[in-house]
Amino acid sequence: MPAAFPPDSVGLVVPQVAHFSEPLALACGRSLPAYDLIYETYGQLNATASNAVLICHALSGHHHAAGFHSFDDRKPGWWDSCIGPGKPIDTNKFFVVSLNNLGGCNGSTGPSSLNPETGKPFGADFPVLTVEDWVHSQARLADLLGISQWAAVIGGSLGGMQALQWTITYPDRVRHCLAIASAPKLSAQNIAFNEVARQAILTDPEFHGGSFQEAGVIPKRGLMLARMVGHITYLSDDSMGEKFGRGLKSEKLNYDFHSVEFQVESYLRYQGEEFSGRFDANTYLLMTKALDYFDPAANHDDDLAKTFEHATAKFCVMSFTTDWRFSPARSRELVDALMAAKKDVCYLEIDAPQGHDAFLIPIPRYLQAFSNYMNRISLVRTP
């Protein structure tokens, strides 16, 4: 590995594209006749294909979870602290697959892709997706890679929901499920935050009913507001207070409504500005709807224990004390249901001040617990 990279880095990685020509039937009643999934892999698949781990991303995530795309990269992949040699998801041991979900805007087929029937971007005509749709598409990717059973499916937040769905939809294809800072369904408050974010986008004059690409514009203001609202929910009150308090950008108040006066205002505007330049507005709408719709127990008389009746995986559930978007109470609800279903489950609630974003941060106790669990995963396939 080049000396430019840390010894625990997976180093340079090259994204790959898988094309699927078989139609994919979707929960909404529509289908995609063909589609692409972009993905990255780290480590080596062993001879029995028993060491494969799937990483499922959260709302604004993508396939680039670890390593670097070039020597000039300033930042590694979004979960680099957890993936690499000697890290919790040890690439000396596991073959790791990380993809950009269908409907994404980082290379997989999504709203910004060209619709082959019209020659124009799909835009708002791209079908609404569910977590189960993603899992079906991920299963096809596993087939393509020769992986009949994952050693583990792992995800945080929306990624954790996908990991849980895997154990329900394909119970024999998952040996371990790690759901981190996640929930068995969204609360009314969470759905409300998502709706505020969607309305910010939908009411932007530059949205053009989802056809903003054809108009040569982006709904920047709507995307900025959506990201600002979302970002507030990812942080705890304590972490925002510690970072910004009531700190001012200048020595005096301006007594107007346009100036950026407080440091927290500057931070949120920066986050919104940066996000609006790299993320697709239609993808944001799709991802938040998939979050809202996730409720696997709805198909099992709202009995969460019954939902996991046929799951064969072992479960690891982790939550963070100050996460109020996906609170520990929701993780405990999941754990109680898994125990009632007589599943093998362990649970850790980590004391962390960072809020929901804690699952992305290398907190020592979190990394240690993560490593300990991954170390107990056998690389022998379940018969």
C-alpha cells in the first residue's frame, strides 16, 4: 500500500458498476426494466464466499464507505473509522460490499438518470421506492458477486432498517444483523421532520415539479432548508451547545433578518450550501419516503415479534444515549420483540453526547463493542 495512506486504510478504491437487465418489480406497483448499482468492495472474498459483509447506507449516504478515490482526497469514505485492517469491520478478515442504493444520486440508477423511454432524466417520474425494494436489488447484487449468504448485514439509521429487512425477506441469507442507531419504524415526530424537509423542496420555485434538470436549475434553497432541518435532528442539544453555544460571528448584533450573526447559523448555512451542491432533490424525496414507509410489522398484524418469527440471524443492536431522532427506547423496543421471538440478540446503549450522528464517530467504547461483536462472527456458512 502506498505510504501516503495510513496502515489501517483500505487505500485506493475503484467504484464498480453492476448492470441488471431483468425487470425489478417494486412495492408501488411499478417496475424498473433495467438498472445499474454502483458499489465498492474492500478485502478479499474467501474460497467459500462465507466472509462477505454488506454495508447499507443512511439517508444521504452512498457507496464510498472506506478508503480513498485518489491520492488527492482530503477525506476518506464515510465509515472509514469502522472499515479497514484491524478496524471493527476488519478487511483482513471480511470481504466488504458497500453500494449506492437504487434511486440514489451517486451512480446508481435514480431520478437524475436518463429514462430510456424518453431520453430525458426520470425526475419526479422515477418510481417511489421502499426499503424492501432496496433489499431485493441488493440480493441481486449478492447473486452477481457469488454471495449466497452474508456473514453480516450492517447499517446505521436507515441502513439499520435495511439490515433488519434482510433478516425478514431473506432469512437464510444473513447470519448476523447489526442495526445501529435505528428503529423498527419511524415515530410521528420523525415523519413530521421528513415532511417539513420535503415541503421545503417541493415548494422551491426552481423544483419545476421534479423536472429541474431539464430546466437547467436546481432547487438549491429547498435542498438547503431540508438539510438544515435534518442536520438539527442529527445532533444533540449538548453537542450543539458545546460546539457553538450562543457564540457570535462578530462583536455586535446587526439587528436585521439577513445577516449570519450566530456561529450555529453559519454552520447550518454551510451544511445546507455544501449539500445542495452534491445531492439530488428528487433522491432526497425518495429516501425520506422510504424512511416513512418502513414498517415491517404492518404486514404481521403490527406484531413486531411475529415479524421476526422466521429470521435465523443473530442480532446486535446498538443505540446512543443522546440520539433523540432514533432514541434508545426504539432500539429497546426492537430488542424486546427479538427476545419475545426467541432470537439471539445482544444490546448496547452507548453513552455519547453527539446525538444521532454518533454512529459515524469513532467513539472508543462503540468501536470496542463493534469489534468484539464482529470478532465472534464465524466464517463458516450456516447449512
